[in-house]
Amino acid sequence: MQKAGMDRRGFLAGGAGAAAALGTMSALAERAEAAGGERPNFLWFLSEDNNPYIGAYGDPVARTPTLDKLAAEGIRYESVHSAAPVCAPSRFALLTGKYAETCGPAHNMRAIARKPDWIRGFPEYLRAAGYYCTNNVKTDYNATVDLAATWDESSNRATWRKRPEGAPFFAMFSSQATHESRLFGTTPLVTDPAAVRIPPCLPDTPTTREDRARSYDNMERMDAELATRLAELEADGLAGNTIVFYFGDNGGVLPRSKRFANDDGLRVPLIVRIPEKWRHLAPARAGAAIDTPVSCVDLPGTVLHLAGVPVPEHFDSVPFLGRKRRERRYIFGQRSRMDERYDLQRSVRDERYLYVRNYMPHRPYGQSMAYMWQQRGYQDWEQAHLDGTVTPVQEAFWDEKPAEELYDLDRDPDQIANLAGTPRHRDELQRMRKALDAHLLDTNDNGFIPEGSPLEGYDHSRAPGAFPIKKVLRVAGTAIERDPEHLGDLAGALGDDNEAVRYWAAQGLLMLGDAAGPAVEQLSAALDGDPSPQVRVVVAEALARLGHTGRPVAFLAETIDTHPSVRVRLLALNALTYVGTAALPYLHVVDRAAAHADEYVNNAGRYLQLVLTGAYTPQTPVFD
């Protein structure tokens, strides 16, 4: 993890420093070659959207012979989390060795990081040290990246086989076989739906069983793709000098997994096979399983360390292989805006416990997302919710959230029993709270800055006085308690000089619901005078839900229709979705949003259009 107080530019202070550092690596590589030194090759094989549905992880339904053999020859990691529960922010971390929330708005789905040039893709460091680096084929980095500087080749034809003779290589392959979209169709099944297990949080319907069975079929297809890559290594005589990493980009893909900061959304498989000649770099014998937590943000730094390339000080990576490997006690995850819906979750996990803090507990888990709702399991689940046929455990997905969740993953891997309020787990709760708080500060978490604010970004958020994160976290922590005793504090913070503080004060008043009634005067003043449109959007929703629907709802409609930022429009559209029938006079505005060129404004508008006209059902297609 980053060292407290470290100047993050210490290793690469701008373009000149970056060039000097890369030049130093090149010189080191030349000296190593002159001395006859040999370096390992690296193969990354990444699969999309899957938890460890793998035989080697104890899954009796899985048909994954290649992965099972790889685990027998390598090391299986049991407690691994992606940096985010969806591809783009998790791939930002895989590329840069940094958490996406350090460089807002990269923590959101489909957003471009505001990052300094010295935060580079880690293959640049390998290339400067003489490695031939290829990517086949997905990028999706949530950042503007110079692909020519990052990769020798990035295409569906990229392979180590094109490297200069004798050059070591780093080759990355991404399999789409297990991607979420592979569940949207109705291809013939190999796996028997009756053989799969349905967790108690989901309704046990034929569709849910078919989707889970299909995910096993897709894992088998992905396993075969990996077999092809490994056979190519063998045929080229490279297996004995190539360290192979297999892992997932994020969890999922079934309902309540991908996009959620729980163990199902974040937990991924990780298997590393280290050839005999490099066995001294391994922490355990072949076939071992390791429980020590690993984050996918650690993978870039680990590869650099194994290659003998200095790991930049600004990396968040903790190398878990090599002579100077280190161990984590905790791994961290996050959920921010997912597609067209706003939410904010932050999580921490150790070997046994998972702690999740919900910073928007007034929003249910089950916010409709057009792309996600193409999965028929979500349609079934929502229909059962509307029909009143779900169990209390299944209904929780459609309710407002608790501020805190704590799960004992050894006893409760499905994360059903929230232990956050039990006296016997008070010490564990406090320990996990403390670990998460330290991480939020250490990363200067930009998720607490409203999307579209000029405060977002690595440098912008670190400018003196720009983002007083300790104060912001105090106000946000007060907000999620939803305690009427804090009304005065939140109303007072609504007049703070800092936008992020005011934003969370407004969120806190919104979360108080009717108990915020005595603050109507302060809310009205903020609606008319706050310079931040994001703060005014939250204030408008709070006033509308208190029954003051005139000017506040008109402001939301005006913002949706005219604001130059599509993300501010989207925030206002989300707010309008929760004001009920007060939105009906502005159906014409919603109609225009439903035809907007921005995918997420379009999807949110189409959903609200269907709801307001009474045409919505869970099976009604929203995604165009």
C-alpha cells in the first residue's frame, strides 16, 4: 500500500522524470543482458465476470480440466478481490497499479480518469527494460492511454510469437467466453440446471437455474481457450521459462454479484504457475492453496518485481511473489456509479470477514440498470418481488440498505447474516472500520466528490484546500447514520465553503426523510443559491420528498433538459426517478432524455418514461 505522507510524484515527477526513470530501466536491462542474466516471461490469461466456478476451488459442477491442472502445478489463491466489481475501473487498476478512486472519475463505470501523465501503464516499464509486451485484445481502461507507448501490439492478433529473437515477453489475453452478455441468449445447455446450487438470496426459478448452468458451460469454453494458449507455450518451448497467471477481472456474473461490492461481486480466482527454474520466487510448493488476501491491484507491481524492474513508489501494488514479496492483511473494493445508476459502497476483506459500508443507504441494491436487466434472472427476481412471492432474505435486495454490513465468510459465504449490529462481533467491526477509514484517506478517495465536479482528479483533488477528505468523510459518516439528532450538524454543513462537504450534508438531509423537515429553509436557500449543480440536485430531491414539489422538481427537469454536463443531467434524472408522481408534469422532458445520445441518460430516461406511463414491467426492454 502507499506510504502515508509519500509524495506520489516521488518516482515519476512529470514527463521528464518519467523519461529518466524509463531510461534507467533500459540501462539496467542492457547491463543484465551483457552479464548473461535471464528473466522470466509472463503470460496473463484473464477471464471476464466470474467467481471461482472451478474444480480446483472445490466446485463439484465445474468442468475445468485445464485450470485444475494449472492449480495442481501452481499456487491457488483463495482470498482475492478485484479492485472494483466491474470491468473498466478494475482494469484501470490492472493497467496502472493504482486504485481507480485515486484518479476520479475513473472509479465510475465508463468514465475517463483525470490523471497526470506520470501515471502510466505498467507495460511501459517492462518495455523500457527490454520486454516485448502484447495485449489480446480488450483495453477498457477508464483512462486515455497511449496504446503505442503501452504495448508493442494491442489487437486480436497480438502474441509473443512476434517478438524479436531472444526478447523476454509479457503477453496478456482476455477471454470473453464468460462475459455477462453470454447469459443474455438461450443457447443449448450442457450443464444440468437441476445440478446447480442457487444461493438463498435468489429466487429458485427455472430461469435462474438455466443462467447458472450456462455460466458453467461458459467456464468450460474459457478453460478450453486457456488450454490453447498453454499448448502454444509448450509448442514454442517456452513453458519452462514463463510464469503463468490466470485470474478474473471482477466477480459475477449472476444477480447480486457483478457491480456490487460484496464477495460475489469482487472475489475472483487467481492461479499462478511458476516454472521450476523460477521456483525460488514462489511462496509455497506447487499445488498449494494460500489464504492470505491478494488484490488485483497487486498484479502489476508483482510482475515488475518478478522481472527485476523497480516498482514505482506511486503504485498501490503489494508484490505477493518474488524475493521481497509482502503480505496484505486487508484487501479493498469499491462500487461507484454503475452505468446509469448512482451508488457508493466501500469494502474491506481479510481472510475471514467482509465489511461493506453503504454511503447511499437510501438507494436500494435493486436499482434497475438497462444492460444488467437483459439477464433474465434479474427480470424473474424483480417480478417475484412485485408479486410478493420472495422470501425476506430475497426481498432485502429491493429495500433500502443498512449503513454497515459485516459477514463471516467462513460460516456464511452467501453473505446473508449481517453481523454489524451483534455485540459479539463488535471488535471485528471496529477493526474493519478502522482499516477502511485508513484506506479511504490513503487513496484520497475521489468517490466522495460529486461526478462532474472540477475537484475530481489526481492533481485537482490534492490541491491545497480543494478536497478536505477528513472533513468530508466525517460528514458522510454522519449522513449514513440517518439519525435525526444530527439534523443541526447536517444543516450547518450545508453552508460550508467546500462543495464536497455540502454535497454530503445534502445527502444526509435527503437520507433523513421526513425528519429533515425543520431544515426546509436551509434546503430552499441552497436550491436557489448553491453554486454546485450537483448539490442543488440532491437538495431538490430532498425538498421534493418532503412534499415541496414545485420549484425543486422544476429545477430537476430543467437540469435534465439543459445542463451542459451529461453526468449532471444523469444525476438529476436519477433524482427525478425518486420523486414519484411529481415527475408526471415533466414527462416531455423525460421523453427527450429517453432519446438522448448519451447511453446512460437514454437508459435512465427510457426507464422513467415507462414507469410514469404505467408501461413498465421487468420484462420490458429498456436497453436499446
